[in-house]
Amino acid sequence: MATRRLTSCPAVFKPERVHQQQKFLSNLCCSERGHTMLTLVVLLLCTASCVPASAKGGAAGPRLNNNQLYKFSYTTEVLVDKARGSKEGSAGYKISSDVDVNLVWRDPSSKDDQLIQLAISNVRIDPATHRSEKKNILHGSTAESVLGKTKMAALTKPFMVHLRNGKAKAFYSFWAEPATIKNIKRGLASLLQVQLRTGKVVENDVSGRCTVEYKAAQGQVTRTKNLETCKTAESGFTTHSQVLGVSKKSSSVTVFTLEDGFIRSAVAEETHSLAVNARRSAAAKVVSRQTLTLVGTEAGPLEAAGKDVTGVVKSIDAKFAAVGIMAEKVKSQCKGCPSLFEHWQSQQKQLEPASLSKATAPRSFLALIQSIRKASKDEILKVLKSASKTTLPQVVDAVTSSQTEASLDAMLEFLNFTDAKGLVLQERFLYACGFSSHPNERMLQALLDISKGKFGSTDIKESVVIIMGALIHKLCQKGGCDLPAVVQAKKLILAGPDSTEVESEVQMYLLALKNSMLPEAIPIFTKFAESEVGAYNTIALTALQRYNVNLMTNEVKQTVNRVYHQNRRIYEKNVRAAAADVILSSNPSYIEVKNLLLSIGNLPHEMNKYMLSKIQDIVRFQLPASKVIQKAMKDMNSANYNRFSKVGSSSAYSGFMAQSADVTSTYSLDILYSGSGILRRSNMNIYGASKGAMLHGLQVAIEAQGLESLIAATPDEGEEDLESFAGMSALLFDIQLRPVTFFKGYSDLMSKMFSMTGEPMNVVKGLILLTDHSEVITLQSGLKASAEFQGGLAIDISGGMEISLWYRESKTSVNNRGAFVVTGNVTVDMDFMRAGVEVSFETEASLDFITTVQFSEYPFLVCMQMDKATFPFSEHLTKYESLSSGKSIVSRKSKKQLVPGSEFPLHQENSNMCKKVFDSNW
């Protein structure tokens, strides 16, 4: 069969660089040979392949003509303000200039491989928003007077960018130029980078290496940059807790208008907004805008001769260097700023113990941290050695919370862990390590080294190991579980409970594992949940309650149920109550709940009442287990009058402390008494929830045992041989602290009773860095914005227990005092000019929980009170601008209010009993 000759493809303009498949199809289409049966298919493919390149977008990027000078007007502005804006207008400035652009060289084999020169001239600097003459910091200034002659000369020096297919392959400037100037030039050069076809790419520009999406339409291209993907040399850090952390929203969009394949205009807008999760009105934003507009063209220089880009660049100016298109770090120099020691001298009065309940204390604490982070080890040691005895603990809090290499070195040199007299300072250091916002491996390694040395106090040894567990958890959260120090510390605490028979040491390791939240620790807790030592049982069970429900295996659940139902041995009431808490918080099955309900009525009197109250609280507060409980209660064998009419004074109650769009705060109070009317366990919890994240803000548990002999009462089953003991344990912001003992043993009890002053014992006192977010934002314009958000808490938690045999009355108290300050700063600093905004809020509050028990008769009278005092709350907004000459302007705005105090509601039964208690006292 004769072959049919295909008609030749018309001569068309083809780009030099085309896809291999396109070339193959084109050759196939234009082939002189081919089978008839393929003709139709090939013809269709030919239609796609032989379309003129111009119809498909032609050039990959913008092309410049030889011997032509493109004249542009260019404006870049940056504004900082609170997120929702303000009536007074934003702080910031605008840089305007003319820009000349011309083609220097083009690769003869590719029209999309171009070397372009840019030159900035006629520079003007103005406020970003309209200002009165009085409030205009730039009034009477010229660009040269603001920049200085050196920077102005550098800015107006020509620079070059190598574009290949619309992408910046190299940026040429001078190494000697200030980093700020080079970054402004990079911002302008990045604006020429554009892709003329729709698609997603990863490209480098002044912002870093980012994923970018292009959408091409008729005469217009929109570039949307995914700023979350940008990788830069600048690294920051943020708080691990989402509830206490900072949220950021960013966007970057550039719209290019094209004419004849070249940029007619480019308009870019980039916004970064940062907000405190706990109060989203405390938010700041930075907006960066760029506008590049073609004004006209005129005859320009001829294209340079040369084989490659490097040779051409050197021939123009040997000092030109490829300095990279990504922005470089800018070292901020603070002229006239006080030294760390000078700063400390101005702040030390606010850090005296008497001031710790005021907002000035955490505000000064945050300012001191910022100063310490810029200081050397020797400067820090100078402040530590000069601080008075009363302010030194607060300085230790600030230095440790700074979390720099120099601050850690200074603390390790300053503290002597073999000195028993230094217990307060040593514990403050350890707690600050535990609360650290972004600990590193070196901090954990330091604690490992300390744990191997000698101690002047066993309390400090316990705290070191317990806090190591908290650091393991935080490092594992950041993906550092395989770091050498973490592996070593994990090995130590996982093997710890079985490595010793000393009760206090076993408790120490169990508490460390409780802080670590390691999945590998679950079998250890499961084993110790059935131990013969009540203290081990309680720690193990409360630790299991902290784990994700998905990790609660059938084996764990069976063990916890055995403890509650006493299948193998008799347990103390508080241990069984802890087991019930684990069951009810671990997605219980219908059978588990039914068995719990059936047990009510067969428990000791007060345990009956406690379990009944717990079940009712879960249903009333609609906690996760409420649905399965309601289902089980439909069975009259499980829920009937006989079970649900039990009397007693023990109780469990949950309620809301505060509810807002940003955060919901809840509290729970669980009280369990012995049959004789003496407190067995008191547990107060405060939780914070925000956007699906949960924070265990506070837990204060008071436990007492073996006190029945004081009133000649009979101990409950399983508690006949318990040693007299009372103590308090605190968990603060998800960190378990070392428990505090009020007394242990009968002789200690009697001596404490006769020397009791009624003054509460301190559990934790100090300054805590709760929110800590720091980052440098490289803007599309080449300018850099630094964002610093910090939240500081001054806290004092104390508790006490009083027993009066004469009045047959006992009283326990938990007192919480605190002041909280959060500040957020967003600053754009260009050496020659600075603009910024600070948003902040502060409050001072107190919360008291008092339980009074009169056990002169049964059922005994119990009154629980949870009081919140009236407290102040204020918000502040500060905007500032300054020049390197020292000229500055600051505007401030504040809003203050008093939040009325209240007594948090508990169940009606408690209200009735409180009335009887106070009437009898009266």
C-alpha cells in the first residue's frame, strides 16, 4: 500500500526550550512516513503540538528588548498596627523612587535567559499614613538625611539580576553594602520574577525558598505565595502549649499586568497577623506593599557581548558579586540602650517579694528577659552576684527563663547544688527549666550531669529528676526523642522505679515518668497501680489519667478496674477514687459503667457519697462519659433509690470559671472524707481550652491519712495501719512539681499541731514565662519585621491544714495569688528608621479555696468556699517611630476595667451546709 504523505507543518516560531514529548510529537507530526491508520490520531496530536508558541504563552517569563531603557516608578511601604486597625492610623513609612531597567546580556540560544540591570534614583521617604506636622517624624527631613550619605550612595548604585525563564537565578550587588540596603534591592529584584503560565512551583526570592502558585489570565498573572512553606536562614521559637501560644495568619499576593509580554505593573501586598490564643484581641499585624509601574521607555544601552553571565558581570564591574537573592540577616544595633546591669538597677524594686502580686512584677520580668537574651555570661553573672537576698530568686527565674546559652552557663556556674542553704534558688532554677518554652538538649544534659553529682538536699535531688521528665516530654513534642541526652534521660527514669526500694526515690521516678508522658511508661504505671504502697497507687493512677484515651489498652483498663473493685486486695479510699477517675475518663464501656453503678451502696459511707456525686457531676456537666452513664442508668438495678439516696459529705463538682470566644476555663472540686469526718483527699483542678487544645492549668491536691486516733475514731477498711500524714501536691501548667509534706508520723503531727500558726505553707512561688514567641519575618519588599510575644506570670500558691480538737473542727485552705502580663511587639527596624506596635494586657487576681469541717456529730458538717476577689484588667496599645538621629514619636492608648469578684457556685447541698456551719459558729 502506498504511503500517504502528510502535509508539512507550517513554519512557526518555537521557543528554544520545549518539553521532550512536545518535540517528539512535532517530529512525528511532520514525518514523511507514517501508517494510514495512525493518520487521524497523529493529526489530533499534531494539532496540539504544532500550535504556534505565542498562542501557548510564548515566553516563559518577561522579556526585555535590547537597546531600550524601561523607566518605572517604585513604591514600597510597611505599616504596623493592632490587627483590627486603629483610628489614629498605622505606624510605618513609605519609600518611593524611580527605577531604570535595561537588558545587559541575553543568551543567544535562549531568549528567556537574560541579565538585567536595575538602578534606583530620586529616593523619597514619607510616613505611610497622613500625619499632622506635629506627629510627622519625617517633617523637614530628606531621604539622604534619614539614610545617611553612605547608605544613600549604596542604594543608588546599580545592581543586576539574572533571570532564566522568569526565575531569578542570581542576584549581583556589592558585598560591602549594608545588609539592609542589599535586602531592599533584593525585594525590588524579586518583583521582576514572574511565570507566564498557570502552575505551582518552588522558587527562591527575597522571602526564602517558597511554594508559589501562578494563575495566568488575559494580560494578567496573579502570584500567590504560601508563606508557611518558606524556608529561610532566620529561625525562631514558640511556646509548646497551644492554649498559651500565639497564632499567625499570613498572605502574600502579587498581581502582574502584562503588555506585549512585559511587565506593565506589579502590585504586591503581604500581611502577617499575630494574636495571643488566650485573648485574640491582643493581636498585631504588619502589612507590606509594593507597587512597580512602567512610566515609559527610551533608548538605552546596547547589549553587552559575552559568552556567559559571570564573564559579562565581571566585565562591567569586577566588584560585583553573586550575593544571593534570599534576604540576609540584619544585626540590630541599639544605640544608647542601657546595659543589662543598668536595666536591672532600674527594675529591681518591681521584683521585690512584696510586689509579686502586682502586674509591675511580670512586666519587669519580661523586660529583664529581653535584656538578658542579648547579654553575655559575664554580664549575667554580674547581675546575679549583685542582687539582694530578697530579689535574687526572681533574678534566677528571669535568667533561667531566658533560655540562651549564656544564661544557662551563668546559672550553672552560679549555683552550688551541694549547698543545702541554696535550696530556694536551686528549686527556682529547676522549676524555671520545667516551665521553659523552648528547651534544648543542652538544658536536659545539664540536669543529667547535676543528677550524677552530690546534693545538699534530697528535695533538690527529687526536683532534678522530676523536672527531667518534663523536659523529656517537651523535647519529644518537638521531634527530639532520639537526641542522645533524651535517650539517656529516658533510660534513667524508665529503669528508676525498679532500681531502688527507698519509697521517696520510687515516688521521685514515678513523678518524673508522669511528667514525661512517655508511652513506654504505661506498663510501669499499670504495674504500680496495684502496688501495696498507697502513694505509688495514687501517682500511677493519676499519671494514667493524663494519657490519650487511645493508649489505654484492655490490659490497662482491666488493671484499673481490678483496683477499683478490689479484686485482688483491699485498697485505700483515695486510691479507689483515683481508679474510678481513670475509668470514667478513658472512654468507659457500658459494662464498666454499670459495674461502677452497682458498686454504689456497697462502699464505705463517704466513698458511696463521693461516687454518687462524681456520676451526677459527669452527667450534669456533660463530660465525655455522660452518654454511656445515662444509658446505664436506665437499668433500675444499676440506678435506684437505694443507691442514689446515700448520705455523706464527700462531693465532686465541676463548673465554668470563664467563657469567651477565645478560651474556656473550667474548674472541678473533688472532696473525699474518711468515715470519721476527717479530710482524706481534696483535689482542685483548673483547665483552659482553646480551639480544641486543652491545658491543665492548675491542680492542687491535699491528702491526709491516719488522723482518726486524734478523735478516737475507727479507721475505714484497709486504712487501719496507715501512718499519720498530710501533704500537698501541685501540678502547674501541665508540670508536676515536687510534693510538699505538712507532717509525717504521729510525733511530727503533735509537734506541728502545738506549733501551728495558721499560716499557709508555700507550695510554689515565682515568676513563670508562659507565652514565648519570637520570629523574624522577611517581607517581600526585603524589609524585616521582628515579632516578640511574651507572657509572664507572678504566682504564689500556698496551702495549709488546721485541726482543732477543742472545737472538733478542721480547716484546709488553698490560696492562689497571681499577676499576669502579656506583651506583643512587632517592629520593623531598618537601622536608619524604626516603626513598631506593642499590644498588651495585664491583670491581678486571687482565688481562695477553703474547706471547713465540723466533726462533732455524724453526718458531719462540711462547707466549701471558692472565692475570686474583684480584680483589675487593662489593655494597652503603643505605637512608636524613631530615626537613627534620636528623633522619636510615641502614641499610647489604654482601656481599664474592674471585674467584680464572686464566689463560684457549688452544689445546693454545700450551700445549705455552709449556712449551718456559719450559723453554729455565730
